[in-house]
Amino acid sequence: MMATQPCFSLHEFYGGTIRERLGIAQGLYPDLARELVAKEAFGCQLAQALISQKELTRVMADLDLGGLCGVCGAKPGGGCCSSFMAGENDVVQLLLNLLAGVAVRVFREDAECCFLGELGCPLLFKPMFCLNYNCQQIIRGAGPVRMRHLEQSVGRLLQQQYGLEQLLLEFLRQRGTLRG
């Protein structure tokens, strides 16, 4: 007798707690990883997105965003990476990170984003707000030319991330894992 695969609603993918969403992503990951390996279009798109993500990481390092954000985050009540921001991650983004080789897990249970570890954020594919928000300290420190370069790199990654999300959602619908 064949076991039936779980079927989830859009509400379960985008609603609920971050722990519930992470649990769904981690539960789906083993079977999906095997099935998606055979999908050339998905593999190519993922590879391209990872190239864009590495480029964005380099641009952010050139701007010393880790240093700027770390100083701000160390201040009382400081930092943009709040526990609220963790909730911006959905099952699809968490699955994409797992498929990209990120060991997604909860690092903390305080006022900061639960995915924020000692070395910063391990997620390669992040919510749009995490990638698009730049405080005045970053904007002033970077200057207009470097900010434009940062924004272009973010835009490329978000565009590729969106394409990956659409491929994954369609795949999940076709296999009967997602309804709606």
C-alpha cells in the first residue's frame, strides 16, 4: 500500500507560525529534493539564482553591511532583524533555502529574527523586505553609486527568486502537494 503525500493549502504555506512553516518545509524537503534533481529547468534557475546571490553577498561585503548592521544591532533595541521579520519567510522561501543546501533552523527565541545566528543570517533566499530595506546609515555610508549597484544586485536576485518560487509552486500543485 502506497502512503499518500500530504496536501497543503496556501494558508498553511503563508500563514501560521514560523515554526509551523519551517516544519512543513523540512517535511517536504527530502522528497522534493529527489524529484527536483530531475527537473532541468529548476536546477538551471536555482544555479543562476545562486550566482546572483553570491554577487549580492560580494556587493554587501564591499559596503561593509555586516559591520554597519552589527553595530546597529548591538545597540539597545537596535537592528532591523527583529523577530517580526522572521515571520516574513514562507514555506516556499524556506524550501528554496533547503534546496540550496542551507541547514535552515531556529537559532534563537528572543526579540531578534529566529534565523539570525552568530555569523549573521544563513538564508540565501530572503523576504523582499530583508533585501530591500536600507536605513539612512547604510544609504549615507554607501553613497549614490554604490547604492545603485546594491539595488541592481538585489533586483536581479529578487527577480530570479520570484521565478524559482513560481516554478516550485507550479511543481507542488502538479504533484498534488499544494491546493489553491
